[in-house]
Amino acid sequence: MVSLLGFVTVGAILVLLLANRVSAVVALAGVPIVTGLIAGFSPPEIGEFAGSGIADVAGTAAMFVFAIAYFGVLRDAGMFDPIIDRIVGFAGNTPATVCLATTLLACAAHLDGAGATTFLITIPAMLPVFDRLGMSRLLLATCVGLGAGVMNLLPWGGPAARAATTTGVPVNDLWVPLIPAQIVGIVVVLGISWLLGKRESKRIAARAEEAVAVAAGGGNVPTPPAAGAADDTDRSNLRRPKLFWFNILLTVAVVACLVAAVATPELLFLAALVVALVVNYPGLRRQTDRIEAHAKGAMLMATTLLAAGVFLGILDGTGMIEAMARTAAEAIPSGAAPALPLIVGVLGVPLSLLFGPDAFYLGVLPVLSGVGEQFGIGAADLARAALIGEETLGFPISPLTGAFYLLVGLTGVGIGKHIRSLIGWAWLASIVMLAVAFATGAIPIWAS
């Protein structure tokens, strides 16, 4: 019963998000509260579960608020303008090369294995470029997600560390055989980004032709709203070109401290925001104006994150996650057991919609390993198959991780639209990587 309610909860939330029927806050908080009551838990118990979940994501929510405000203030100050000019100079005004550069940047930024850091570095740098060229922000989220996803396979990333803990196999022993597959995966996601950029070029050209046709017919050509928090005149007044290098050094220091874990991310961004406001916009009125200019977007996603904490807290506290893990593992027919690596590898990306990294690698994988052992399938083989997609290429579409909400929040795209846009491409890349892993012998395709 608890397992069924868990699947119903996750399924209902995904349907609501993908269909854009309600806001993310309503879906993430409302559905688990209802199913928790149906499961027989009292309101005080559900409140305790929700409170625990909120406590787990409170730091991420605070970091999001301060990071959005910080990067917004620096965007107003003009720090990104020269960077944009250089990126456009390198990549040109061609969407294909811009998408390629975006995915490469995401791959490089994810070398530390932290999704939040990757998104905080990549998206603020590339968002103004996409906006200036009239490119879709949904495409930005897709390119960043592909780059971060394929690099999340690294041994110091979360999934590999969890898989090593569960199987007792050294993390390098899990990762090294998958290096050829990961290299091919990087090439594949770069190729996908290039193709998506070419498609975006056609969309932009078609929109331009439509605007010309409308103008020729005497109609009014719609003018897209300018990106940013202020109009052209206000932006000119807000620019601080003399403080460009100060703002650059401040940002580099923040990122370095973030990677080195000098302090919690929320504290780092709060301190950086204070410094940025005091130096760039001294005075109560100007500082208040800058905070208000970026408060709406930050608070919208902060409430979404807190609602996600309610969702995760209730699923964990009610035992739904654990029950779902057992049910999923036990649902595999005995006849299909010899093909467990193939099944796990193929389903890795979509399984990220149902199981977060802890639930899968610490809950589902041990049960699957026990089943596979009866057919001569090593735990390491199953772990490698899972690492091809589950919370690696699948993590940028997983509503069960905090970094996911940071990705959609920073790009300003809808959760459902993002999942629909990315899941097919991420799944394709994982299937290619799985084929390479089979071909190189890193994973057995069928137990003998």
C-alpha cells in the first residue's frame, strides 16, 4: 500500500508538472500531503516529515535567493557585458557554436562534480548571450544539462560515490572501465548541442522572416522585451565599468571558495551580495532597488525548493521511498534477471524521475545486486550499468535533487517544459554510452 502510494505520488506530480496544469509549488507540496493522509499518517506526523524535508533544502533555497540576487546585481553593473562580447566573438552569432560553447563550459565547470556549482557558473555567464541573440532559454537549460549530466559520472561525483559505498567496490574500479563510454558520451552531447543550435538558427530565421512579412503588410512587428531587470536607460545608469575588475575578482573568489568548501554556499553568496551592493550601489535607496529588482524570480524558485523539501520529506518519512525501492527491485521477472545490466542501463535516465541518488544507489541497487548474484552478475557490473544514466545523464531532469531546481530556476524555464525538452536527448546519449560500455566489455550484456 505504501509503495503504491509512493508511485502514485511521484506519478501524479510528474503528470501535473509535465502538463503545466498547476504551479510547481501546488504539485510538489499538495500531492504528497494528500497521499500521506491517505496512507494513514496524522497531520502532526506529516508536518514533522515536511519540516524535516524543508530543513534539508533550506540551505539550498537560501543559496538560491542570495545567488540570484548576487548575479543579478553584477549583471546590472555590467560585469557580464565584456564577457558576452568575448564569447560571441569566439562563438560568433551562430546559435550552433553558442550551444557548443555552452555545453563545453558546462562540462568544464562540472569537473568538481557539484551540480549547483556548475549551474551557478555556467548559466549566469551564458544567459545574457542567449538573450542577446534571441535564443531560447529552454535550449540553454538543455545544453547545460547535457554537459553536466555526462560529467556527473566522474568518480568524485555523488552517484559513483554512492555506488561504491553500496557495492564495496573502489570507486575508481567502477569508473575506469567506463572512461571510453564517457568520452563517447561527451562527443555525443556536443554533437546534440550542435544540432540543437542549427535547429535554433532555423527557428530564429523563420521568426525574422515572419517579422519582415508582417512589416511589409503594414502590420506592427512585435518587439521582444529586453532581457534584464531594467530598460535601456536604467541599465545605462546602473553600469559600473570602472568596477569591472573588482566584480570579476569578487566572483572568482566566490567560485574558488565554493569549490574549496571554505564555507556553506548560502553564506558565501550572502557575503558576496553584501560586498557587491556596498561597492557598486552605496546607499539605502539604490541597494533596496537592486534587491527588489531581482526578488520576484528568486523568491518564486525559493518557494518551489521549499515545496520540493515537503515532497522529499514526506516520501522519506512515510517510508514510501524505501517501499518503492523494494517493489521496483522485486518486479523484475526471474527470466529477465540475466539481462539486468541491460535493463538497468536502458532505464537509467527515466528512473531518475522516480528515484533520487540516495533512494536508488542505497535502496534499489543493493536489492538488484542480490538478485543478480544468483545469476552470476557482479554488483560492480550492475553499478556501472546504473551509472550510465541513473542520476548522471538523468540528474538534470530529476525533480528529486535540489540541483534540478537550481537549473530550471536560473534559466527561468518551466519544470515540465524542461523535462520534455531534455529527457529524449539525455536518454539517447545514455543509450549510446551503454552500447560503448557493452562493446568494450565494461558491462556484460547478458549473464552466462
